[in-house]
Amino acid sequence: MVKERTESLAETALVRELPKSCDLKNALSLTFERWSQGEQATAMATATDSSLQELSDWNAWYRQKFGFVFLICASGRSTSAILAELKKRYQNRPIVEFEIAAQEQMKVTELRLAKVLSTGENTGSSQSATTFQEKAGDRVSRIGAHLTATSAKTSVIPRRTRPPVTTHVLDVSRGSPAAGIEVLLEMWKGNRPPSFGEKETGGWVLQGTSTTDKDGRSGQLVGITDAVNPGIYRISFNTGEYCPSGFFPFVSIVFEIRESQKLEHFHVPLLLSPFSFTTYRGS
């Protein structure tokens, strides 16, 4: 497993040549625990029960997707910064994320090697293991438990963080977002899909409605689901109410989501002026 290989890099670099019976090996392991506490100090100082729970949830989703726990050099990072980085990296492809995780593990390894080589750390100290464990403290145990407690999670893990179909509207005549436009999303239901010039033999079924906000973005038009239903969709904008003197009483855009695309995201924006509009598939 990647987790087992990466977790032990720093320790292996220093202790692999020592006899199993050597007390120095235990002293080094205890020293690593103390260093880990220091590296996580900023995160623990800024942690709350809710942020730790959210971190645990996202780490569970991350582990299911990539096969190993989230690896990051936590030194100097707050809990919110770690969580933001986790959410950002969750979107990566596995081959990209594996390389990033390896780089983060290397940062931790280099940080600990530097402490050994430059600070004169007395890893052979006679201080007892009990004393070191007391220094680690309950708060470090808490964050460790939140990061590794994934096996008990039974909820469905969403891979999306936003609805599969989204939109926004820009008023290009004003150079600003178009707020307050009603948006409808419909899906075609019929024996066969509609085609150009043929009489429709089915009907459009409403999937969701919303109104664009001050940034021109619509709210949730369809639920956040892992796989969107393939089919033909129509997204319509009440442009006549927004611009009564314009040429278009409303604008409808018809697009198709194929079976092979059901895990993809579809952003269908509208660039509007009183006498023209354009659209495209965005991200």
C-alpha cells in the first residue's frame, strides 16, 4: 500500500541500519512522535471539533478515491489551510496526486533529517518513553484519530462538490453579471429524442429552477449526484423580463449528455445582449 510505504520514509532513513535490540531505535521513534507534535502545532491550535470532523470526512473520501491517506507537510499550516488544500487536491487525477503526495512526504523527511543533522537532537536520551508520550498529549491523539478513522464511515461518498449542470449569465452590453434572471432546467422524456424539424412526441420534464445572483450565477438546478442521467436537456433563461426592450423574450439552449459523459461536469453559460447571445460548454 502507498500509505505504508510513504509513512515510514523518514524513520527508515535513520534507523534501518540499527540492530533490532538497540535502544536508539526506540528513542528515534519517540523523537519522531515529538517532532510530529511540533509540526502539527499550528493545525491543532486552530482546530475545532467541527473542523476536525470535516477534515476526517474529506480524508475518508480522499482515501477511497486514491487508496492512501492525505499526505501534507503540516508544519506552519492551520487546520483551515490543510482542509482547503485537501479539497483542492481531491480534484486531481490519481497519477498527479500520487506525485504531489510523494513530494509532501519528501518535505517531511527533509525537515526531520535537518533536525537530526543541524540541531544536535539527543536521540539517545535516557528520557523514558512515558515522558515522551505525555508530551505528545491528548490533542495530537485527537487529530490522528480524525485523520485515520475511516473504516467506520458508512455514508455514501460524493465525488462531486457541485451540481453536474451549472450556468451563469453575463450582460455583455453592460460588461457585468446579469442578476435576477430566472433559469429553468428540463430533461426530455419520450419514446425517441427530439430532432430538428420533427414534431415532438414527448415532453420536457422540469429538473429544477433558480435565479441568478449578483455574480450572474444560478443556484442549484439539479442535485449533487455522482452520475447525472444521460439524455437531452434544455436550459432556458427568462431574458424578456430582464431586458423588456430586447429582441429575445426568452432563450433556450438544448444540449445532450451521453452515457460516456455522465460523470463529467456541464457548465452552460449565457453571454447576453439585447440583440444577440452566445453560449459554450465551459468548466
